Amino acid sequence: MRDKKTQLIKVERVDDIPVLLHHMSTMQIAALLDQYFLTHGNWTGETTLGEVAVGWLSCIVSAGDHCLSHVESWAEEHQATLSAGLGKAIRPLDFHDDRLADILSALAQTEPWNDFETTRTGQLLRVYGLEGDRVRIDSPTGKTYAGVRPDGLFQFGHSKDHRPDLPQVKINRSALDPLGLPLTTTIVDGQSADDPLYVPEIQRVQRILGAGGKTYIGDGKMGALATRAYVAHRRDYYLCPLAGTQMPAAELEALLAPVLSGEPPLEPIYHPDTVRRKKPVLLAEGYPTSVTQTAEVDGETVTWTERRLVVRSVAYAAAQAQALDKRLAQACAEIEQLNVRKQGKARVAEEELPTAAPAILEPRGVQDLVRIRVSATKTEKKKRKYGPRPARVVSQSHGTIHAHIDPAAVAAAKARLGWRVYGTNHPRLTLRTTVLAYRGQYVIERGFGRLKGRALALTPLYLQEDQRIIGLIRLLSIALRVLTLLEFVVRRQLEKEGNPLKGLYAGNPQRATAQPTAEAILRVFRGISLVVEEADGQVIRRLTPLNPLQKRLLRLLGMPVKIYLRLTKHFQKPVPI
């Protein structure tokens, strides 16, 4: 029997690409993109705009890189996997950066995008059986190293990335609670104020979910009276903290006065997970009150009852108290340094000491908490005879400044720390529900972290043209939905089974979780490879065997194993470039 001569043709990394392509097929992303975004007459090849976009999205999510120039080489490396997943022969040229730029320009069209987003969100709610009456709204920023044009998207503004030296673009986004599914995305220039963005975003959500009965949760910028009036006028609900503009210091002091005097009794709010923590953990305490609000919406006077929930967060109060103690210690130490004579510098004159202390205390906001005392010290110094000058005794006087912290004033100041006033027109929102709902604001912020972090790597942006920037942000918003829903499907199924997942954590295979992240789920599929060999003129395809954890994740996702096994079967040869 003669030995078969085997020649290695190719080793192709498959990883999580089949999972992503199948997941996006369930979400009908390619079909909807082709429905609402028409291609140019010069578009060539068998692949449609939607199919190329889906392939690109799988590259973005799998590789964590949205750069256009890398996608063509990536597609060539995964040509067989893409062809099997999309069900047709794929050319690397289909992912040329010029074609990808055309996709971004298409996604930048406002009307088709709005129609696409509305239809897609409605389908996702039906397909995945999603329900929810809470919507969170926030507006992160994306920085860039590109230049600034007078009429461009990139502008200098208040940087939430703590990089005021870099221009930025602002992204206003809404997400469905509790899974954080993005609903709408609006891109505006980086110097735009947050306040006027809320009503248009709410209107977009209402076109998708309908008006009435929904609760919109946002930060202090959502607390503008015009925004609250609009939500109340449309018979929806709002929940947001009232910032200094809506809640001046005098009004806040009036609300705190009864509390500081011991009335009314405060309602405690404990951590919901008391079983795992073994003892109740106090999160916050507070009391409700209400006022009548009146404002105009589209020329119509709107009057509604606003419930104001006066809440003291234990953790927030502790953090503020710690910061106050630090400022006090710094101020006192700096004041004591006024008494030290430094080399080459004269001691601060006695008459200047009373005015030197406020310059130290006021910037730290502790001028009412520190008591200053200046004492004068007289000393006599003998001077010996020198030339015609006789011996004598010279009397000198210098001042010493002392800083003393007033314990009573500090205690009174700390009693006012940690308080926030939340405004809502929801008649049945309890104090406990309010605190827990606002603590869930991390849900939308986690999505922003994915959008700007390693998962989708939006920032820093290097594109120059505004239309392509808008298109890229919208494309990445689709990728964010892919990750959010993939995570949701696995978590929901794990909850139904009641059997947590093990094997996700390197170095600790027995650690179990019922809430795995999408990133951890996809990471499990890394290393799966397709080996293509030729033996006696016959092409043989072999796939890395799937391990039990990979098979279980496919079952939790509702995906058949054949999305991987079909790679080993004969598939039409890729179209030559």
C-alpha cells in the first residue's frame, strides 16, 4: 500500500466568526440594510451592501479594530469562513477600503438610517421577546487627534474623557432597560450642550416604542424644566437628579432643614442582595415630597405634580466626607507653613497673616470650618557695641497664625453631605425603586465603555470626513447591539436552566457565573481553526474539535453545531480576485 502524499494548503483561524455571522443573521441585519440603503450603480460582485457590512461587523467584534485598511487582508485570511457563513463565495476585494467607505457614506444618510433603526428595533423586540418600560438616555463623547474645522463635527467642548486638549464628537444614545439594548443614536458636534438633546432623542424613542407609560431615566442634564414638561405632556414619566439649576442651594437647604431637625423619619433602603451579603447593607435613606410644576410645551400650558425624593446615599456621603477631611488637613497644614521661615525668604508679616489664611481656605471651600487665631510674640535681643553704636537691647515682634478645625461646624457640614434630590412624575415610583433604578445607570454607561473601549474601539477617531464619521459611529452602534443581545440570550437561558456556566475564567476553571459577558463568551471560541490539505489530488478539510464548553455555549445561544461543521464540507471555490 503506497503512502498518500499530503500537502498543507492552508490553516485558517475560524474563532468566533461563525457565531457572529449566525447571530447577525437572526437579527436580520444584512436584509434590513439592503432594504433601506441602496447601492451605487458601480457596485460590483455578488455580495450586497448588507452582506459586506455584516462581514465587516464580524471583523470589528472579533478583532476589536474598525480601521478600514485592515479589513481586506482580514477577509483574505478568513475567506472560507466568511463564504460558509454568508452562504456565497466571498472575494477579499469585496472588503476593499473604498467599498467600506461607501458603506459609511450610505449609513450617514439620515432618513434611511432612521427608518432602518425603527424597523430593526421593532423586529428585535419581537424576535427576542423583549419587554421594558424604562429607557435610559445619556451622551458620551469621542475624542480625536484630527483637526478642527469651523463647520465640522469635531469641536472643543466639555470633555467627559478628561481630555479638553482634544476635539471631540458627541453621541446621544438611548438604551432599553434592563439589558441596555441601544434604541437610538444621534451624533452632534462636540461643543453642543447636553440639555437640548434629550427631547429629540425621546421623540425618536417614542416613534419606536410609542408614547405613554414609559419611564425615561437620565442624569442631571435631563432635569431641564423643558424636558420634564415635554415628558409629562406626552404622558410618559421621567426620573433624574435635579442639578443646581433646578434645585438652588436655598431650596435644597429648605428640604434638608426638617431632616436635620429629626423630622420626618427617613425611610432606609437596603442592598437587594441581602442573602449573599448575609446582613442588611444600608444603601441610602430619604423621604418624599411633592410640588406642582407648570411650563409651556408648544404654546400649551402644562401642569403636573412632581414628586421630589430627597435621598442621602451612604457611599456618596462617605466619599464626600473623606474628601472634606482631606481638604481640611491640607488647608491647616498650608496655614501652619506660614509660620515657617524658609531659606532666603522673610517670614510673613504679622499684619498680613489674617488676609493670607482666607486665600488658602476659600479655594478649598472650608472657610467656615476652620477658626483662625493670630498671636503676637515679642522677643528681646541684645546687640553688642559696634563702632560708634553703643550696646543695646532690641525688642522684636512677630505674629504666629494658628488654624483650628471647628468640630461642631464640620459635623454640621457632614450632615449635609451625600444628599441629592430626584425629580419624577411617576405616581407609583417608590423611594426604594428610585434609588435602585438610578443605581442601574451603569447599564448604559457599560455600553459606552464597550463602544469606546477595547471591544469596539471607537476612540480615538482618525477619520476626517463628517459623513464617514457619522457612518462609522452608526455601524459601531449596530455592533454594540450584536454584543448586547448575544450576552442577553446566554444569560436568559442560564437563568431558565438554573445551572451556571463554568470554564470561562482562566486559572479558575471551577468558578461559575450566571451572567457571563459577551466578550468572555466569544473568547471561548478562540483557537478553532480550519486545516485544508490535499492528499492524492483530493482536498481534505479538518476542523479543530469543539470542546464541551463551546458546545454548551452554542446550545445556550440556540445555534446548531453545523455552523462550524459545514466548514469541513465541500464549498464552492472562492471567486478569484
